[in-house]
Amino acid sequence: MPPSPRDTSWTIMREAADLTGLDADGAQLVSQSSRVMWRLPRSHVALAITRPHTRTRDQVFGEAKAVHAATTAGVRTPPLLIGPTMLPGGRFALGYSWVDGRRITSTRAWQQTVAEAAKLANAPTAHLPAVRVELDVPRRQWIDVLGPSLIMAFTSAWDNAAQTLATLIEPGDLVLAHGDLSPANMLVDRQGEGWLIDFEYASLAPREWDAAKVLILSHRFGDPVDPEYLLSAWPHLDGARLAECVRVQEVLIIGWLVQMAIRGTLDAAAEARTRAQGLLNSGHAWRHLR
């Protein structure tokens, strides 16, 4: 009988812990999405392990640079302690300081974490990559996920998003953006302070980029309920550019789900189709991928 996914992940985690000198006794599986996250209580580390061949060396080291830039700017985010470390099988490991916290559940928590995201605009930006509209899977495989009824509309939306983003970043006035603001990547610690976690998709982007994600979360997921108030955390937002960033990111989110589905992430294909249908219906609700 083949090993279960849990057993395989456990073996990989132990190998990563051995390579990085961490004590993995009592390790707890925290989440499994685009990568697998473990809590190593004896080492006080959150160990993130990428899935096979899903992230390039440049992408993983770009994440590390973004975290260092964020901490330099005074953003409350767990510092990177270990890595990136290359593992067998096209994986990478990154060890972050573990923060005891809970998911955000209140308006005050939203305000705190959004304030941390807004600080990213003051981070040093040298050697950080710019946001891109590009998937690391062939286009011919998109139809396997979306099906023939959606593929043409989505491909057209994707190409339009790429053109819009090129226009947005052309002036060169880019700042560090988290790139994946969501309740899953926000924490409130025991002292009630807000934290940002998971800089996997951080990049240089228009100033309105993270603010746009707050609007998407409100419109598509119903949380936060008062996004306009939260947007005041970012000074000098341009309304037209903000709307364009919303349109581009909605397409990008679906593209990332398509990529995750092709690489085997559970539930990603069904949710990619649901959200792609939503491109034709602006009021269509989405859900967070489990």
C-alpha cells in the first residue's frame, strides 16, 4: 500500500529539519495549500516546504528578500530564521519564527493588519522582482481545468490583464506589496497585535495593489464588511488605478488556482471554474480555498 499524503509530508518535513538543524519532535501540520506548513514547537519555528517543482530558486529567494525588506521597514511579520534551503525533489524549505496567534475575526484586527500592509510601501526595494502575469504551466493545460465553455473567456481576460498590468507598472513607481492579503495570512497575537505572514507572492507592484485585494475580499468573500474605511491606511491612492488593479488581480487569482489544480492541489479546479464563471457575473461570490 502506498504511503498516505500525511506520511509523505511527515517524511519530507523530517528530512528538511535534519538538513536545517531543527528539532522536529512534536511537529504539527498547520496547513497544506500551495506549500506545506509545519509548526516545530521545540525549535519555535514555522517550517514552510514548497511542493515539488512549484517554485523556482529565484522565486523562493525573492520571498526571502521581501521578508527582509518588510522587517527593515518595521512591518510586524515573523522574521526568516533559516533558509531558503534546497531539498531533494525540487522543494525548498524556509524557517520562520513561530508566532502564537489566531486568525483575524474583528474590524479592529483588520485595521491592525492592513496598517502593517500599508507600511510595505516604505520598504527598500532593491533587487526585488516586479509582479508578473505569467503561469508556470502550459496554456494548453488550462482547458483541462476550466473546460471548453470557459477557456476562451478566461484566456481573453488573462491577455487583457497582462496588457493592463504592463501599463500600470510602466511608470516605475512601484512599492513592495504582500501580494496575497487574506484572513489566512493575517494573525492577531496574544497581546492583540496584528501580524502579516506568508510573503510567497510578494513583489514590487503599483501602490494600489494590496489595497485592491482588500476590495476583492470584501466584494467576493464578504469580509471585511467596511473596506472603504480600511483603504485610508494607504495614502494617495489613485481611484482609477485601484479599479484596474482589482480587475487584474481577480484574473490572476483564478490563474493561480488553475496552476495549483494542474499541480494537484485538492479543490483548486472546482474553485477555479467557479471563479472564472464569476468573471461574467461581477456579483458572483467566491470562497476561500480550504
